[in-house]
Amino acid sequence: MSPKMTRRAALIGLTWTVALPGLVRANRLTDVDLVVIGAGAAGLEAARRAIALGRSVVVLEARDRTGGRAFTDTSAMGLPFDMGAHWLHGGANNPYLAMASDLGRKATLSNPESILFHRSGTRIPQDQSLNAIGKAYDRFERKLRWSDLRDDAAVATLEDGDEWLKVMTQITALSMATDTDRLSAHDAYSLEDGDDYVVEGGIGLLVADAGRALPVKVNHAVTGIDWSTPGRVIVSGDWGSLTGARCIVTVPTSVLAEDVIGFDPPLPVEKREAINATRCGQFMKIGLRLDRLEPGIPNYAFDVDAAQNGQSVAFYFDPVVPVATLLVSGRQGVELGRAPEPERVDYAISELAKILGTDVSSRVLAHATKNWMDDPWARGAYSVVDVGHANARTIYAEPLAGALYFAGEASGGSAAATVAGAHNAGRSAADAALSSL
């Protein structure tokens, strides 16, 4: 947004003042049309949509900030680093590209063909590796479609001795924060593909800035939701309670699965099963700030030997700033997340040295790492559908009693497990929740 007050910003401010005079003038919670729990991408978009529809809304956020698992850290490495969501997926359809443009943030395309494949440090000629991975992708798509029909694990796509098919399957598991034997082929097949972008200043900052004018109450963790009265939901926490005609829950599925929020009456069995079947996976990121950009290095590097051992070890090299980010998922990510931070960083440095062919410890100026499994308000990276639960995302998103709605990246349709999916789910839930008011 430009510093100048826009007509839209003025309208939002006016709507908020008129709709919630008690909250603005007396700084206290009052009854509203819509209560939104969670100020991530889904919650912020739900609030934005409610205001556009002329409804009163409050967003209750447990953390002391907005953005959820889209979080840009600016202190650890002395420059912006996305601890969570790193890319805008889905190409031109991603709504945050337009927001980035409105805010004057440059979006840079990550080239999927700019990738270095190596065998534990020995580089594979790019023409050879890209030709092999391209053919493997075609085989993977055909096998994934067949496995999708049976709702198998993605590991069912593998064939003995097909090295590059295994690499392709591991790359997919890495991108979805899990292991090949735990990845639903149906989920992998149903999610959309498209160009990926990194955003100047970080995606977390973009999400937070785009929602800065919205009515968010931080440090307001919700511990109870009473939806026993039709058309009326009471949410409560240490801060007190608030009644809304409708309520949208956007917290991560792993948080719901651990009963951090109590529901009265309890959620139906089908909803509980869907929540448990879409718990968050593990996607470990370790950022290393180097003394300079590495000339001639591709955007991505992937270890073929690790893939043969059932692991996914990849690096992303930022084309704009001198940062190399280690990416590890699944069981290996869980194990790495349990290690003390110095050990995590040493591991990242040793893996980077394989790719660059030299000791790089003296070139690492700073580092940043975040284990989302240790975060009480996340308990994992993003949703992963269990094998055999093809309809879990759909069931999770279904409203209850016409008053209680669920949204987030877990229910993001074909864009699930992304910031765009969370945004779209928040908007859809708000439209559905408020259409009867």
C-alpha cells in the first residue's frame, strides 16, 4: 500500500468504526456478526471479506503477531528470511501476487529448470539430469494417476531400479512435507501446479502488511468454543468471551487434533477423523547467509543419493540475496528438528559444502532456523493427507449447524497446503457463513 490513504483503506476504517463502536471506543470485546479464530492468511481474508460485505468482525489471534505460519524474520540473519511459507505457488492465479504489486514488492520467478542434481556432491551434467528427470516426471504422472484412483501411498509409483522415478517421488514428498510412504497419491495428484515466486521483503511480511488495517486482537488465544445454540457461537479464553452469529476456525489442524480448543458439544466423529487425517507434516528449513552470492549456481540443488536412501535433501539458492536454504522433510525433518540448533546448522553447512565442493564454514555469516513442530500454535508445517483419506480436506471444510465454519490451508481446494489456498478458503468460508445473515 502507498503511504497515501486510499479510498478502500478509508472505507475499511469507516466500516470498522461504525460496525464495532464498542471495540474502537472502549477497547473491549463486543458481540459481532463474525468471529474469526486465527490471523493467518485464511483468517485475515475472512475478515477482509466480512468487512467488504458490511459485516462486523473480530479476529482473535493467539500469537503477538499476524501471519500464522507465514512469518518473515528480519533479525536472525540481518535481512528478511521466511521462516515458514517461502514461495507464492500457483503462478498468476495467486492472489498475493496482486497484493505484492499493490504494495510495491517485487515478485521474482523461481525457475524449476534451474536445478542442480548431484550424487552426494558429485554434480550430474545438467543436460543429462534434466532429460532424465523430465522423462521420470511423465512416468510419475501416469503412475500417480493410477495410484490416485486406488488412494495408494505415493511410494506405489516406484519401480525397482528406476532411479529417477524415485528422485521424482522424493521431490514430491519433500514439497508436501512428508515421506513417500505417508504421502497420499490422491492428494499429490489433486493439487494444482504452477510457477513459484519469491517476494521482496518476504511472504510473511506481505501477508501481515496486507492485513494490517484489519480488526485483529493479538494475544487472544481461544480455548473454548460453545456452538450448542443454533446461530450463536460463544468463544472464550483467558481474556474473556465473545459471542458471534457465525464463527470461522482457521487454526492449523494439528492444533485442533491436540484439543488445544475445547468444543461444546464435541465435534462429530467424521470431523475429528478428518482433522486427524490432515495433521501438519514437517518441513525443516535452515537458512545460511553467505558472504556473497554464489556465481553460476542454480535456484535448486537436490541430492540423488539421498533420494535412493529414502531421504529428501535439497537447497534453495536465493537469486537476489546471498542466502542458501536447506530443505528437509518427513522423518528426517523431524529428526533434524529434535537436534540442538548448533547441530542443525552444522548439518546444513556440511551439506552445502558437498554442493559447492569446498569448506564454506568461514563464509557463513549468520543463520536462521525454525522448528514449527515446537510451535504451540502450529505443531507442524502444513497439512498432509493420510493415505486412505481422500475426502479428508472436503470433510474438514464442511460447516456445522450453520454457524461453525472451518478454513485454512488444509481446506484450500486444489491450492491446499499453500498461502493462496488458505486465502481462498478464508474467503469461501466468510461468504458461506455470512450469506444467511
